[in-house]
Amino acid sequence: MYPSLETPDFTRDYFPYIVREKVARGEVFEAVDAAMAPVDDDEEAVKAVLKVALCCIQNQREMRPTIQTVVDMLEGRVAVDLPPENRHHLL
């Protein structure tokens, strides 16, 4: 069950927001499982994947990227930014 959008703890307890905040603060490797951290510590690649993942879980369908855009983002042909901070946008 998703946390209530009305509770003050929503952002603190909701995993997508925890990840978004860590990426925004540059704490990329704190947002991933240490056992799965890349061997070469490619922070930019990890950051890109996290940003794409956050874009893909937008609550409103029209805000989510198409699969072609996702591929382009992951391959570096399209810039990827963090999605909006508004709690109503992330699933």
C-alpha cells in the first residue's frame, strides 16, 4: 500500500523520494544497494540510471518517457533531469 499523500511523513518514508533527494544532494551511492554498486564506481552512469528510473515512475502517464526516450537517455543521446519534486508526480 502506498503512503497517504496527506501525511507529513510521506516524503520521508517514501522510497522514490528518498532516492530523489539523495540524487539531488549528490549522494548517488547511498541510493543504491552497496552489494550492487558498480565495480568501477561510475557515478555518472549510476546517477543517469536512477534519474531514468524516477522518470519512469511518474504518476501521470503523460509525464513518463516513452521506451525510445528511455533508451536514448540511457545511451546518452537525450539529457535526463530529476522529475518534479511534487509528491503527486511519483507513484
